[in-house]
Amino acid sequence: MTQTMTQPGQPRLEVQDLRVRFDTDEGSVLAVNGVSFTLGAGEVLALVGESGCGKSMTAMATLGLLPPTATRTGSIRLEGEEIGGLGQRELRRIRGREISMIFQEPMTSLNPVFTVGHQIGEVLRRHEGMTRKQARARAVELLDLVRIPAAATRIDEYPHQMSGGMRQRVMIAMAVACNPKVLLADEPTTALDVTIQAQILDIMRDLRQELGTSVVMITHDLGVVADIADRVVVMYAGHVAETGTVDAVFANPQHPYTLGLLGSVPRPDLVLADAQDRLTEIPGVVPTLRQPPTACVFAPRCPRADQTCLARMPELTETAPGQRAACVHPGPAEAEQKEAMRV
Amino acid sequence: MSSPQSSSEPVLEVRGLRKYFEVPRSRGGGRVHAVDGVDLTIGTGEVVGLVGESGSGKSTVGKCIVRLLEPSDGEIRLHGQDVSHLPERRLRPLRRQVHMVFQDPYSSLNPRMQIRDVVAEPIRMHGIARGRTARQLVEEMLERVGLPGEMHSRYPHELSGGQRQRVGLARSLVLRPSLLIADEPVSALDVSVQASIINLLLDLQRDLGFSCLFIAHDLATVEFLCNRVAVMYLGRLVEQATREELFKHPRHPYTQSLLSAVPLPDPTLQRQRHRVVLAGDIPSPVNPPPGCRFHTRCPVAELPLCQDSDPQLVDHRRDGHLSACHLVRGDGGAPDVTAPRLATTKIERGADPVHHKA
């Protein structure tokens, strides 16, 4: 078992000015542009935004899982130790053991020709040097930990014999097999029904309680963020648009993009009170950046955009204690929000 | 959405609909009871939501109504006419009345057709109009769904997901059908795009006045969009009521559990809620559980009653709020599975979900 040696005050994971560029035939694409965040022990941090805003790419870059066409700069520190510059061999020792990842579609991440027990055991044999027998016993414990009923018999099943929810549990069991310090979860519940999503979120809550795992949760579902995350990073076009505690960002969103996202989903509590008769649309699409922006990247879709927004890309600035937004005109703007809902 | 107008004759009347699929012997044999006795009525201009987990049979209901599938049993009446077993030739005129929009806008459009031809196809097939009149109908419809003139000569691959779903809506509505079956029309789209398609559907329904069966697993969207909601579990309807009734006073333990599982996008509210987390997965429709189909996952099931006897969908107070549960009392009162005592009950680790009981 890996020892956790976090010193008080030292973050588990610290990402500083992360940048990812892809060189394609049609020129460079800037996928991640100066993303920084920290993740404390046992903390759940949510990365939210539309498709193409760079959330998954941020996670892949953190794990060193980028394709060869990508160039990454910036620092990634795991408990103070720089892992950004490590080679593939050293990274393989860290992946699965210190940091692991779960993906949206468990069927494509599990090998169809091996039993789930074999696949979980492989992680343990490789990283923990366990024997087959030890690994099998531990795999049963792990399946039990993620609440798979009759773990001792289901361990011999193949992925296709399991439902989507069960497969996602197997993925989680594999991911936490070596008790990693950090778990990156990329849309882990998106493909699942709400009842199964609730089960998976409960399991993740327990893991954090029992093992103290820190979690980076990538999602587009603001309900999931409200349910499980402590802090949130709202991403747009590879930039951090807004960040802060979940309570602060939801109660007092400052960036118009955050406001747009919050208004674009039906709110059961508001609908029944007849307080929401229309959803907020964010016109246009997330742009593909080919050059560093000279204006606010969100300006073309922003209801507040004016000349000052076109001068330069705004920096993240503190708007309230523990909350920062990259906007020239931050603020909740009640009137604007109401108007957008009523029109 | 706007309140439905009262009308003597419903647009759609489904009675005792059943659809079974035979499993080939090579794959274990048996019979999938995908839809197993569903009654559903949709009035003029009414928007009815059909919700349930994957595998509940909701899409199969939609496909039977548009007759992409032939029902195994039961009646489907469109404007009074039984269409459940009509041969293809005689279905033709009815295909003007009912149209379907699919979940995946990427695979439901012909990649080799310009979008103006995609939308013109139903007009041509039904011989509604030709030449300039047809072109005008197409252009008017595409404008209506928010696709301006310069887009009309594009091909589907040149469009974004949201734009493709707009084309799908234009094609479905160009003949002004009286009923639209929308099968998860927004679930493949990004959140901000979902919002624009939902708003568009809201506008189109208000302006054109069609009735709609909105099939979805996303309860919040259904709540936002629909006048009435039917909840489906393992091939059966377990509850049906107006939107207000269903979301404010859900009676069936399954509806209550489903509602409590949807996380609210408000951290304060979400963390104060008492939730019930259902154990296990939806059982196999090849061998649905005896008695109440939900009893294996129900946190308040009373054995042996719920295991022995199959509850009927009953309108307890004759107010249009129907539920199929033995525990709902004659006055419509029902156990609350999200009450603190029950909701704090966690699933036992490794517990056999089949016998899990709070």
C-alpha cells in the first residue's frame, strides 16, 4: 500500500500554467491555455464546461496521456514532486498507483477477453508485486468496496456480462486498487441512468471518506458538481473562466459564462415555482484557438461584451475571498439573467 | 408549454400495448417483455413526457406508435383509427400525421443530401407540393427552426449537432403533423445546445400546436417541457399525472426514488435533501420479477403482498393521477421513501440487491 505523506498545507496535486498545443496539418490548435489549480487531500474538484473547452485534455495532460502530436508546458506537482517532465517509464510507475483515471465509457476501457478479476489483479500484481492468489483476494475486497453484490462470484465474470453501472464500479475498483492519492474521473456517470449515477456518486463519496482520495471530477452536469464537489473550475476555450468554492460560485456566479451554464439547465425547484419559463441560450460555439487570444475568448458569445473586452484576454482576478473570475465585467447581474430567461 | 385545448377525440390512444422480442436460442432463448401492457392517451396540443431508466421500454413505445415496430398486442388509435396492424401501404396516409425525431442527429440524416432536400423529402413522398410551392414550404420551415438561407445548401456533415437536430425537427414538422414523437432529442447534445433546442421545441409547439410524446430519461427537462408525465418501469407505466402533481406529490416509490436521484444544480438545496439510493440495476425484461415489478428494488416493499400480486394502475381519487402500487391508499396517500428514516438507510455493502429492503 502506498503511504500517504502529505505535509499539512501542501496540496496533493498542483497544476501550474498548464498549456497543451496540438500541431495539425492546418496549423496549431491551442487546447489548454494556462490552466492552474490545486487539489487538497480528500478534496473533490470539479472541472466543468462545454465539450471542447479543454476539461478532458487537462486531465490527460496531467497523467501524461497526450498523443505524440501534442506539446505540453507547465508544471504538475504531485505532493510537491514535479511529474510534468517524467518519461513514459517513470510515468507508468505513477499511473494507477499514485494517480489513476476513470473514463466515461467503461466498456471501451475494459478488456473484453479477460475476466474483471484478472484485470483488477493485473494492477495489483504489477504495482504491488502481489501473487496471483493475493491479488485475487484483494480484488474481491475491492469489488466489495464498490458495492458489487456477490463479489466472490462476479469476479470471474467478463465485462459483457455486466451492466453499465457494474462496469463503472469495476473501473473504480481498478482505479483505487493501489490506493492512489489522486483520482481523475472523466464524466464517470454521464453514460448512466440517474439511479445508477446516484449509486456511483455515493461510492465516490465513501472512497474519499475512507481512503482520503482526492478527486478531480470532470463533468458537464452542474447537478453532479453541486452534489459532490468542494471547489469548481469553470473552463472555456482552454482557459479558466471562473473558480472558487462550489457554494460561492453557484450562489454568486461572476463570469457571464458561468451564469450562462447555470441558466441553460432546467432547475426543478424553479420550474415548479414558475420562476423559469425559458432556458438561457449561449449563442455560438466554443472557438478553436489557433493563436494566443488578443481579446477575451468569450467576448463573441457574451451578452456583456464591449470595447474593453476586445483589448486583451482578462486575467483571473479575485472577486470575493476564495473566488476568482477572468472577466472585465464580473458580477451576478440579476437583471440580465432575468431578462434572458423571460424574453 | 401552453395548456392543451380540450378536445373530444384524443390524437393518440394506446390501449394494452405489448411488444415482445424473441431471443434467439443461440443466445439463451426466451422472450423480452419490452412493453407489457401500456395505456396512454394524448390530447390535442398536449405534451406528454415518458420517462424511465434505460431498458424500461420507453423507446419501444415510441417506435410502436410510429409503427417502426408492429405491436405484439394491443391497440394504437390515431385520431380514432386503429393503426396497430395496418399494412405499410395503408399506413402511408397516416405517416403525414405522426413524425419522429431521433436522439442522434448524426446518424438520422442522409449524408449525401443537402439539408433543403432532406426537408423536402416528406413533401415529395406525400405529393403535397412541387416546384416553387415546395421550395417555399421548405424555406419557411428551415427559417422557423432557426436555419437561415445560406445554410440550406449545406450537407449534414457541415453542421453542428444542434443545427442537425434543427434539421431533424424541420423535416418532422414540415408536413404539420398532429403528433410528434421526440425520442431523447437533446440527450446527445452539449448543455448549452440542449437549452436552445428545448427553447425551440417550446416555440414550435406553441406556434404550430402539435401534440408531442417526449421520451427522455432526464427528469428536469421533462418537468420543464411537459404538461403531463408518465413514468415507466420494466415495460409498464407505474405512475401518470399532470406535471405539477407528479413532481410535487409523487406517489409511486419508483417515481419518488427517481426524483430524489436527480441532483439539483444548487449545492445548498442538494446537500440538505434526503435521498434514497436504489439498490442494483433494473432487472432483466426477459424474466420480470413476479408481482409488482419494482418490489426487488423498492425500499418500502411489503412482502409477501408486493411479490405475490401485480398492482394495477389506479386513479385513486379520480383526479387523473394514476399509480400502480399496493401501498398507495384509497385517498391517494402514499409512503414517502425519501422520508429521513428511510432515506438515510444506505445500501449494505455487498448486499444482494434482490432482497435488499430498508
